[in-house]
Amino acid sequence: MGPSLLGNFGEPLLYLLALGYGLGSFVGDMGNMPYIVFLASGMVCSSAMVTASFEGMYSAYTRMSVQKTWDAMLATPIDVGDVVVGEAVWCATKGLISAAAILLVSAVLGTVSSALAVLALPVVFVMGLCFGGLALIVTSFAKGYDFFLYFMTLLVTPMLLIGGVFFPSDRMPEAIRFTSDLLPLTHAVQLVRPLVTGSPASDAMLHFGVILAYAISTVSIAVVLVRRRLTS
């Protein structure tokens, strides 16, 4: 667990420091705040997304197909739904730990401007459930580790780029803005950034409702698909 957490925490921390101080010296302010402050709130969300996704794909696939841990678990009175929900909760927990570490470093760097930043943690946990569910859906189809590159390349990376982490999504062309508004990461960033920076929030319940809907639907679909794979 230690090396995994270090890897999931280390990369977003490097992004925060290198882009926040390096690129930030050229960009200046972004959204009426220093660029590193803008970036830090986005990295809290992206760190949780990547950590939960990796746990729901590589680690869960290992437990399912390589170590056969799930088979052993299913020999007990629990069923597939219990296993999948447990995996999704663990994905969300690891995402929360990673995001909390980034939030702590951000506070030390002076980029957290509001005590309400602690309220970002429950939001991040629900977002972790969402991406854990999405990752488990992909895992239900995977025949090997290489299969996960489709998810990372075609969904996670584009979401990271247009989800408002590095720059405001409202600066992009209309078609991309429309796509961005459909993505769970965008809603998480829109909800977490005001909490971390102390800036005015708008449509908070809408953003949280979208994330919660994604979480419930993706985990529910993952239960169905994993059950189908394990029983076929």
C-alpha cells in the first residue's frame, strides 16, 4: 500500500510544485487568484480521480483474476455485490487519502484560504466512489492489464485536461465546454475550488448531485457487470 500511495501522491505533488511555481510565474493570476492557488484545488480532485481509478483497475483486477482473492471471498456468505461495493469504497478511501495529502501540502504552502476546505474531503470521497465504479466497470471487461490503457487514454487523460484542473473550462470552445459539463471531474472541481480558496460558490447542490448520481449509477452498473463476468 505504501508504494502505491507514494506514487499516487507524488505525481500530483510534482505537478503542483512545478506548474504552480514554474508556469505560474508566467501565467500570473487565474480566476482572480494566484495560479498555484487555482491549481492546488484542482489537483486535490485530480489526485483522487487517478488514485481511485488505478485502484479500481490494476489492483482490483489483480485480486479478481491473478490472486483469486474474490473467489475466496465469495466462498463465504457474502455475494458479488458486497465484494464490488467494498472495492468501490476502498477505491474512494484511497482517493480520499491521496487528496487529503495534497490538501495538507497545499495548506502548508499557503494556498488554502478557507477553513471550509475540510468540507472538500466528503466531496472527494463521493468522487472516489464515482471513479472507483467507473474503473470496476472497465475491470469487468478486462482480459489483461493493457486493456486499462483505453480507459486512461480515452477518458481519464482528456477529463484531466478539460475538467478545469489546469485552466477554467469556460475558456474553451463551446463543444468542449458542453462535453466538460457532462464530466464528473468538472463538477467536483467546481465544488471543491470555492471550498479551498474561499471564493463564492454557485450551484453547489447541483454539482454534488451530479457527482452523487455518477457514484450510485457507476457502482450499481459495476455490480451487474462483475456478477455477469464471474458467473459466466
